[in-house]
Amino acid sequence: MTGTGKTIYHLKKQIDEIHNELNELSNPLPNMQELITPTNLLRTNEHLSKINDKQNELLSMYLQHSSAMEELLTTVFEIQVDLKEILKEQSSIISNQSKTDPK
């Protein structure tokens, strides 16, 4: 696996981990009857802050993943251009050889 391939693999793995953590946090906290309303609101706020932090982390991972994919795609297009040039050269050589070789 190339450097970019490893980077993309690790970023995808981190994205999956963060998705799992977000799924675990997605269940709202039930209010505890023995606590007063401000305490329940504080608990809810802390829970929502954790979700927000994970969502920000996920967005950051997606940004890094997207950048790595763009880099990989750029490399693939560069290789494609190089291969087209090689094919043109080989076609030209074959064409010239067939013109000079008597049958």
C-alpha cells in the first residue's frame, strides 16, 4: 500500500470509529427524577457538547480524507496522461517500423 493509500485507509478507519462513537452518543440522556431541572439541563448540555465535539472531529477527518483522495486522484490523472503519451510514442514507433520494413 502506498503512502497515500495508507493515509486514506487510516483516515477511513478513524472516520468509522468517530461514527461509532457518535452513534453511541446519539441516544439522549434520560432525565433523572431525583435531580432538579437545572442539573438535568446541565447534564443534557454536557451531552450535547460531547456530540458537537465528535461532529467537529468527524468533519475534520472528512476534510483530511477528502484532501488525500484529491491527491490520489491527481496522481491517477497524471499517470493517465503519461500512459497516453507512452501509447502515442509506441504507436508512432510501430507505424514507422511497419513503413520501413518490407514485406
